[in-house]
Amino acid sequence: MSQPPTIRNLAVIDYDTAARAVAAGVDWARARSVALSIVVVDSVGHLVASARMDGAPFITIEVARGKAFASAATGGQPGGALAERYRENPMVWANAGPLGYGAPMLPAVGCLPIWSDGVLIGAMGASGAPSEVDAAALAHAITAIGAQSTPPPPA
């Protein structure tokens, strides 16, 4: 006798929450006279919301998307951890780049996962400023929507 299929529920960030996160990141950057591109993907890496501020450098929207995708694709790793993993095995990561649904997969500082109620719901990426500034804009945006950029501690 065959087994019925297993059904799994997947938590993903909704558009309204993603748009609020993007807006919070843009407001943070604007207050500091920084022009960024900011992207939110859901927990499986699909684009949900994005913005390219006036004056953001060329191709930054694609870089931001690649950073966000890398975080989502690795189960919510932040940019610093991804960059370290890249340094450990650059050949693997170099070949993984094209996996980003039409955007590159970029393991770099400037991306953060979005955790809500202990569940990964998405990731954000930013580009256009030094990586630490990109990450600070994202940390502000994630806090502004009532989410976290770190997973809950193990039980």
C-alpha cells in the first residue's frame, strides 16, 4: 500500500512586511545620505520586494539580491558567516553563483536573515555602501518590522 504524500508548511515573509522592511532600510540610508539598493527574498530565495534609491551605484540591485539569496539558500546564514565559508572553499562557492534564480548567489557581508517567532521567513541584502553600512541598514530594517536577524538559541 502506498503512503500518502507528506505535506510541509513553509513560512515565508509576506509582501506588506517585506515592503515595510525595505522602506525602513531606505529611510535609515536616506538619513545618513547613503544611496542603497535593498532587496527582500522569502525563505526559499524568491524576490518579494526591492528598491534602488536614487544615486545607488550601477548593478547594486543585482548584488543586493545575490546577497539576500545566499542568506536564504544557506538556511539563514548572515553575511559574515557566508564570507568566511567562501574563504574556506572558494571553488564550491564560485560554482554556486549561477544558482540564484537569475541573480548571482553572493556570500558577502551586507545580507541578513529574517527570523520571526523562531522561524526563518526570508532574508535581506543591501549594496551601494561599504558592507558594514549595508548590514547596519538591514539590521535597522529587520528590527523595524519586529523581526530578528539571529535565530533563537537552541532549546
